[in-house]
Amino acid sequence: MTAMTRALITPVWRTLPWRALTAAGAAGLLLAGLPRLQSGEPDPWLGLNALRGAALAFALGLAYLLDDPARHTTSVVPVRRPLRVGLRVALVAPWAALCWTAALFLVPEGARPAAGALSLEAAGTAVLALTAAALTVRRMAATEPGVAVSTWLLSTAVAAYLLLPGTWTLLVTPDNPRWDTTHDHWAILLIAATAVGARACAEPLRAGLRLRRP
């Protein structure tokens, strides 16, 4: 870790959207705990949807990760955008991992689906939210893309659940013969979203050209 990176940790930590992240974490854990309120035998369908709801809640919080009202002021500092974004992600990653682990253990074992498959879905949803935020910042120079990105993510998730035909949906049940194939698609989505997000974090070429004009 370079001296510049160490110097950035404290100011970046202070500017993180902890209010949105905390609210998303609380909502996700509340959803994950719903199966424990059920009487009788554990319901795998309820456990599956509780975890998917928790993953969506966490991703909605991550949609606010790049919110920075002072972005246009700090853009002139001698630190490239990939480092600034990467530091934000690195600081929040332990929080995201802890929230998801807690959500998994909140669901009773008898109602808990395969943790690996659901973790892949959660990772794909989270990275999709971060990528959408990075693209919004890059394309529109937005300082606070969280509201727009979270609205888009929530509406997309609802539409995918209610409107997509069974052959297209990424939200199948474990007893569906397409379970393994669907999670291959989740893996592809995760890789593609990561690649696009990393590219979106690069410094815009046009901005660099404008700065070099006499």
C-alpha cells in the first residue's frame, strides 16, 4: 500500500454513504430473518426468496457507494479515479461480506438453499449495482447516482421476477432442472458486469484532452 493510498483511507471512509449502507444492511437482515418467524416446518421457498430479497436490499445500498457531492471538486486531486473507486469498494467489501454471511445464517438450515449458488446471485446483483453507478458517473458526471441506480435496479428486479418468461429468468428454484444452467448465466453476468464496471472507472479520455488544451 502506497503512502498516498494510506493517506486517502480516512477521508474516503468519512465520505462513504454509511446511512444508506446501514439502512440497506438492516433491511436485508430483516428480510433474511423472516423464515425464523414462521411456525411449523422450515419452508425452502420462503428461505430462498428471503435471501434473494436480502441480496437485493444489500445491492440497493451499494448503489449509493459512489455518491460524492464533492466529486467535481476532488476530481482535480492527483489521484486517479480507479484508485478512488477501488478504495471505496475495498472499504465496504468487509461490510458486504459480513452482512451476507449473517443473512445466510439467519435463514434456518432446513429452509436455506445452496449457499454457493445464492452467493453467486448476491455477488452478481451487487456488482451490477456498482457497475450501473460507475456508468452513471462516467456518462452523466453525476455526483449522487444512488437514487437513480437504486430505482433502476429495483424496477429491473421486479420486472425480471414478474414479467420474464421461465426460459429467460435468472430466478429459478432449486428443483428446477435449469438451476445449474441458470447459475452459469449468473457467473457470466458477474464477469461481464465486473469488466464493464472496471472499464467505466477509467478516467474519461475527453476530460483528459480538455485539460491539455492551452
